[in-house]
Amino acid sequence: MRRSQSSFPALILTLLALGGFGALVMYKAPSQPLLQPVVPTEVLPATSGNSWQEVLQAGFGDNSTPLPTVAIPTEAFVAPTLVSSGDTNAIPLGPSEIEVNPFATATPFSPSTPTLPPPTAAVVSTGAPVTAQAVTRQPVAWQPPPLVAPLSRDALGRDHYWFQRPVDSDATNYGLFYYPFGSDGPNEENVWRIHHGIDMPNPVGQTVRAAGSGTVIWAGDGVYQNSPSYGTVVVIEHDFGYRGEPLYTIYAHLSAALVPRGVYVNAGDVIALVGETGLVSGPHVHFEVRVNDNHYRSTYNPVLWMVPYVGHGVIAGRVVDAFGDLVSDADVTVKRWSTGLIHDTTTTYVLQDNELDVRSDPVWGENFVVGDVPVGRYEIIANIRGERVSKIIDVYEGTTAFVEISPVQPATAQPVDNDE
Ligand SMILES: [Zn+2]
């Protein structure tokens, strides 16, 4: 009895102790895996300072893919601007005259043509005569970097963005919008010669670079291929072709050719300086792409060959009549679908059924191209002999978005608004 009396609290204590231990075991059991230390089997060089790599390493062990360590910029990005050449003949531009969007507003510059009318639209309103030196002094709005050439992201391999642009990213390195490839200029009454290239207005002395690797087959001034129009010219025959045909690029109106004939150049090598030689009214580089034949009749739209910017694509299309024939000189408007605002305008190639016509791309068969289009959805509107036809397309980075616009096809767009 005494024994039992004295053993009762001992039993309670024992039960409490066991219960406590049990509770401790039950409490510790689920947390035990969390307390197991993660022991890395090896230290990968790429993991330093990269906590996500440790997570991957813990989850997948040696099969985890090392993540690159990207340095975080410590300074705010500053957009590049054109460096002043220091000459004092230029007319200073007021802030209101600086274009905000270089792809959507006019650059007051007159491209090459022997019978140039003075530019009437979108000329700076200083009241003083506009010189080319002045208008090309405009700070260039920030442009995203180009993608890396050669580039062909199209699943069917139709794209051939094999060239880089012939001028630097902080220069004007897109074609003058109002005189695009295949165009006869903006003035219906006083048409210019049909444009076989694109013009990039830049100050005299701006460096011109090889769009791709190859051999310089012409570098000089005077008459090139029986024409004085080109001024000082460099021509490269590339060491890569297109579908078995040779490829050429041409850089015209230069102030100096910096490479001799016969020399081999790599993509991006400085080959010349921008000038205003030949038949021009302002300094620019005229850039041509020729396929198969180094001849005026073998020029193709360079915008389908120059690698797009990051975040941008290209629209190419065919504007045809009810019989499926390409319509010349039709107005094409590119509207951003999300805002309804006009992004860009162009005209279809002027084709005259002669040997000197510009050429449509062998893959696309297009008669208009709009480059430097930010990715997104667009409505493409064509005026086909008075009839308004439109289609909706999506533009993806680094690829060509193709559209055929025909009056016999039902438009995928909203009902046509005839008030415009
Ligand atoms: Zn030109």
C-alpha cells in the first residue's frame, strides 16, 4: 500500500516524462527534414552570388543548369546622342523641332535625285534656309540595339536578316520614310527616280560599316556603272550568298572610301565616311542590296535584309487588285491596334514592267515593307484604287509579318470606316 502510494506519483512522472518525450518526438519528427543541412557536392564557378543556382542545385543536384550571373547596372541608362562635328554653319534647332519618334515623323532631308523639289512637308520652321548640316544635327532618339545578324527566326526559314546596318546604332540607321525602297517620292506631280535603295541621312564624316563580310570589289569616285549619281561608292561582294546566288551591298554618296578595292572586310569594319557626293541635296548613305547580279536591275528591299532591333519586327505585304496583280504606288497605313493611332505609312513599289524595276523578294513577293515595327498587333490599311481594304496582323520580334491585301478577300478587320 505504501509502495503503491509512493509509486503512484512516480508512475505519473514516468508517464509525463514518456508523454513529454513522445510529444517531443512527434514535434521533432516532421521538422527533421527541414533541419537537414544542404551539403553542396561541389562549388560551381557560376554559382557565386547566385542564390537561384543554389535552389536549382538542391533540387536537381549535378544535373542543374548553371545560371549566368548578370551584373546589375549601378548607373541610370543615358541615351546616346550624335556628337557635334563642331562646324558653325548649322542652324540650331529649337526643342519643338526635335522629333520625338524617329520612325513616325519626318526628317527634313532631301534624298538624291537630279530634279529635287524643295522639301515642303515637315520642314523645320526656323524661317532661315535649312541646310543639311543643320537638319542632320538633330539628336537621334534612343534606339534599341539591333539583334545579331545573321538572323532567321521564321519557322519556315523564309527570313534572311543576314546584314547588320551600315551605320552605328547612335546614328540614323533606318531608311528615310518618305522615300522608301521602290518609291518615286512623296510628290505626285514631280516624281523622283524610283528608289533602288534606302537613304540614311547622317552628317558628313559619319562612319559607314560593312553590312557583312566579303571582298571590296569597287571603291572609288566618279562614274559607277555608267552613272554619276552614286558619287563615291563602295561595293562589297559577300562571301556568303543567297540560295546559291551571290550577294552585294552598295554604299553610295560617300565623302571618302577608306578601303581599297580587293581587300577583305568583316561585318562591322569601317569602310567609308558619309558624304554628299553624286546627285544629292544632303549628306546621307544610300544603301542597296543586290542579289544574283551586281546591277541596278537586281536590287531588293534592304529592310528585308538588315537585322531588326530588339523588340521589333518587319511588316511585308502584297497589295493586289481583284485580279491578283500588284498595285503600284498605293498608300499603305499601319495602325497600332491597341491605340488606333497611325504608326507608319508607306507606298507600294512603283513597277513599270521594264528591266529597271526594283525586285520583290524571291520568298515574299512583296510590294511594300515597313521596318522597325515594335512587336504587337496592327491593322494594315491599303487604298486600292479608291477602295479601302484592311487586315490585322501580329508582329513578332526579329521576324517578318506578311500580309496580302486584296479587294476580293474578306477583311479580317473591323467594318470599314469610310469617313477617313
Ligand atoms: Zn538613295
